[in-house]
Amino acid sequence: MFKSLIKRLLPHSDVKLSNATSVKDTSIETSHSIDLNGYFVDSLVSPEQRYRDEFYDVLFGEVQHNKEQDELSIQVAVKVEQVLKKPALILDALPVLPASLSKIVEHLGNDNFDANVVIELLKNEPMIAAKVIKLANSSFYNRSNKEVTDIKSAFMQLGSYGLSKGVIDGFLSQLVPQSDVYFQHYGQLIWQHSLATGAIARELINHSHCSEQSQQAYLIGLISNLGDIVIYQIMVEAFKYAHPDCLPDSRLFRQIISRHSKRITYVIAQNWRLPASILRPLELQTKLKSADKLALVCGKYPVSCFIFEARIISKLQLRMDANLTEFEALKTQALRLVHSEQARSYIQEMAVASVCEGS
């Protein structure tokens, strides 16, 4: 997806760096230079940053604190930073959002939506329609074992929620690369994180005064990690092109993703012309840096608050699955980073379920 973009950044098929090579290479645009020291200096971190970094241990493995800087990693990181500061370059490399998808999502977000309108729109998107039909034939939805072959029958089988899930997942899952072996582990985990974020956001909102927005909350949660996927894919592709035997430094992943992922997600959503009701919560995610602001956000923009909290809880689930630490410690961390009663109750219920499973 990003091969042509990477070739523009790294024009040589094999980047060879000697000990004398400086990361301040004259080929690197000074206007897009980065604070390289920021990648390697330990500093005081907020509870949110610590929680995020520990989650990255699940995705990338624990950071190896090497004394010597990996100059190939640094040089590639600088180049990737240049791309991320020009999101238009990324948008050109991404698949175009089907024109009717935002309309479909908008209709499905309305409790009184017209099923016939959605069905007609889906007929114009054969790839997504195929995903919906495949979902309708899955063992979870198709209990009669009678094959579903058309969109109308799929809708009858799935209902509005299942149809919404099939439409959204059908498009976004295409953005998760499957071919690269190194990416597959991360790709699987980040997609699992995205699915869980959407499902948890919908569940939290279903128990709130804005339950009519639960379907849109699922979509927002699902795409809220899109920037992570895009940045990681660019990094992996850059290293493959720079040197086939090298893997990126996970410290660089953490820094670059944390700096840019939310903004990249929002820029992509803007480019896809998603409805304002979806863009606003994504925009607020780029500004919501600390959990101590959640009380204010929950009062004015509850959906944005629930999306933030759903991301926290989803990370908690993945960390529990990885068995990195005791659940009680994880639960305590997570409870400090949420505000709503719905989120706190969800975490407490997870704690009860964890105890029951362990007994």
C-alpha cells in the first residue's frame, strides 16, 4: 500500500550506515527534523503514558534499552516523521472510502432507518456486500444452515446491528495487512484492540442517556486506532526497503505512534468525509491528553468520553489476556483513567468475571 511512498523517502535499495554516519544527514529536510534525543531520554511520565507504554509491551515486546543508538532506525524514523507531517501523502496511498459508506453508516445510526435505502446503497459496493453476506452465513448468525445469497436476506438474518457490523468491518478490515509475517502478530492484536474498543464503546453508551448513538460509537471506536495501523505499516515497509534484515526499534514505534496516531486517524476520517457526529469525537481524542479532563468532556461531549474510556478498557482486556501482571494492579490503573459510572462498572464486572474464571 505504501511502497511507492517509501521509495520516495528511501531512494536506495540498501541503506548502509557506518559508524561515521550522522543522523543529521544533509539529505534530510531540516524543516522536518525531529528531536532525536526524545527517543532515548527517560523522563517523568504521566499515568496515561505509563499505561499506554505498558500496553505497547503487549504489542511490540518490552523495550531493550541498548546503550548504542541504532542509526539505521533513527534515519528511517526521521524519514517517516517527514511523511507523517504531510498527511496528504498518506491519504494518496490509502484506498478511497466508498462514496456510499458514510451514507450507510449515517442511516444505520438512525433508529428509524429505511432498510431498503441501505440495501440499495450496498448494491453499489459489491466488496462490502460480499463481506455482509459472508457474515450472514457465519455460524453465529445463520442457525438454520440455509445459505444466504443476497443483501436483503442478509439483512433479515443479521438485523440492524449485524448489518452495521458487517458493513463497517468489511471495509476497515481491508486496511489491516495480512501478507507480512512480522506485521501479522501486531496487525492481529491492533485489529482485536479496535474491535474491542468499538464493542465496549457501544456497550458503555447503551447504558447512558445517549444510547441512540451506540451504532456510531461502534464505528468511532473501531477506527480510533486506524492511525496506529497506518504508522506501523509505513515503518515496517520503510525497514523492508531500507534493509531486508533489519527490524524497527520498538522505542521508535512507541514515540512515533504516540506522537501522530490520533491526528492521522482524524485526518483520514476527514478525508473520507465521515459525518460530523463521527468526526467530532475523533477530533477530541487528539486533544484529550489526560484523564483529569474527562469530567469536563463527559458533561459536554459524552460520546468522546466513552470512546476514550473504551480504549482504556480494551487495552486492559488485551493486557489481561497476555497475563503480563496481576489483574488487580491492572484494574487499579484502569480505574484511575476513567470517569463515567458506566466505565467504572464495566471494569468492576470484568474483575468479577476474572475471579470467577480463576476459581
